[in-house]
Amino acid sequence: MTPMSERRLAQFKANRRGYYSLWIFLVLFVLSLFAEFLANNKPILVNHSGELWMPVLFSYTELDLGGELNIEADYTDPYIMELIRDSGGWAIWPLIPYTYNAADLYLEEAAPAPPSTVHWLGTDDTGKDTLARLIYGFRLSVIFGITLTILSSIIGITVGAVQGYFGGLVDLFGQRLVEIWAGLPILLILIILASIVQPNVFWLLGILVLFSWMPLVGVVRAEVLRARNFEYVRAARALGVSNQSILMGHVLPNAMVATLTYVPFILSGAVTTLTALDFLGFGLPADSPSLGELLAQGKANLHAPWLGLTGFVTLGVMLTLLIFIGEAVRDALDPRKTMVTQLS
């Protein structure tokens, strides 16, 4: 690690709020990656007739358990659990024995049911466990936001670097294209497309990528315009180094310092966009675990405040952590604060 990187890392750690926010966010995200082992209506491990099975990873039929039908076993059915017990076996269940897309068929109260010892955060109006949908929805939102941020950053950095480095007609044409593209009504386009095709994760991701790369163009363009006039860039041109090598090896590394400060905020914007579209009904399919769908459930069921509060608190905590992380990254890449750390 170079001395400059060490100073930036020390400056990032000096921002305690952002540093601890990063660890909290990483812990929550890593836990959500194992959502199937935390919230599932299938056991993690089953001992049947002396054999160990993992229904959470593999599918087994009732015939495999000694039943009568050649269909996938429903472990919430008392008959299936009786077959396991009769074989002298046992089952280890996840902490939350419900999944995001299966209703509790043995719910004792009318849905949406309030929080209880069985459903810690209650259920929605279809009888699905709120906490299970929350865990899966958090994972989906973060993965969707990270993917959208990466793809948007690649396009935005590429367009901004080409405009800033070559200038002239390329810059003029690129700026007009960005201005026209930014003026398109994205929400109206999504509404029209949603009425034509059934939206899914990849369809929605592709549409949002087409419109989410523009905020980075101006930042990268300005940094490249500044960096292309440095003495070492002129020297590289005089030595006959190709434009691609100059861009990738000299100009972009300097421009990325300012660009990286925007990445956490782009990620929070991507999560907010997905949540808003799901809330309005133009996002993911209805059975998908989504924070926006949870907020819509709260809006439609005002007599069940746990639905709206759960979605609001989760979204608020997630965005707060991302904002704090973004502030810490900004401080770490700020040359003025890095210089003060070096002098002290």
C-alpha cells in the first residue's frame, strides 16, 4: 500500500461515524446473503432414517420421505413432519421458519396479523411473514443498487472521459446528447413499458441503466478536462503514447478521486429509485420481496402500522448508513484533509 493510500485509509477511519456505518452495513448485507438459512419454510437439516438431508438446498419429494405423492414435500404440513418423526429423525429449522413468497396457512388471526411470538413483525395482508420479506427485500435492494451503480458508473465514466479528453466536436455532440437524454421523462417511459411487458429484475435494471449514468458524466468530464493539460500528459503525447494508454494510465486515475466520492450517493439513489417504483406499482412483480411493496402494504393497510413502520425504518437506516459511508469516503479522498493528516 502506498503512503497516499495509507493516509486516505487513516482519514476514512478517523470519520468514526462513516467507519462504523460501513461495518454495520457490511454485516447486514452479508447476513442477508444467507437469507435462505435465516428465513425459510424448509428445514436447514433433516435426519430421516439415519440419512442427513438439506432441504434448504435440495428438493425432496414426499415419496423420498415415505409418503404417497411424487410431489415436492411441504415441510409446514404436519403430515410431512410426522413422517420424519416416525423414521426416528429430526429437523433443524431456520431462525424464522417462513419465506418471503409463502403465506402462513395456519395463521390464527385475520391477515394482516400483528406482531407475535410466531411472526415477530407480523404479516402482510396475504399472510406472508413481514420479517422474512424484509430480509429478502433488503438483499434484493442492495444487490440491485450495487449492480445499477457499477453499470451506470462504467457508462458515465466512459462518456465523460471521452468528452473531456478529446473535446471539440466530440465534447459538443456529447453534451447535446446528454442534455436531450436527460430531458426524457423516465417515469412516463416506465409506465408505458410496464403496460406492454411484464416487468422483472433484468428488464427494470436495463431501463434504469439507460437513464442513471448521466450524473457522473459532468464530474468525470470536468476532471479529465483539467487533467489533460498536466505536464506529464503533454509529455506522454510528445513521446507518441496512444490516447487509450494516456486515458487509462494517467488521466482517469486522477479523475477517479473525485468520481469515487459520488459512488455511495449513487448507490443510495438507486435503492431509493427501486423503492419508489415498487411503491408506485411500476417496479418488480407483486410477489417479489421489496421494500417499496412493503411501504405500499402499509399505505393500503393503515390499521396495520407495523407494515409501514417496518419498511420506513429499514429504508431510513439503510440510506443513513450509505450517506455516512459516502461522507467518510469524501473525507478520505479530500486532498486538503489528507494533507492536514500528513502534516500532523
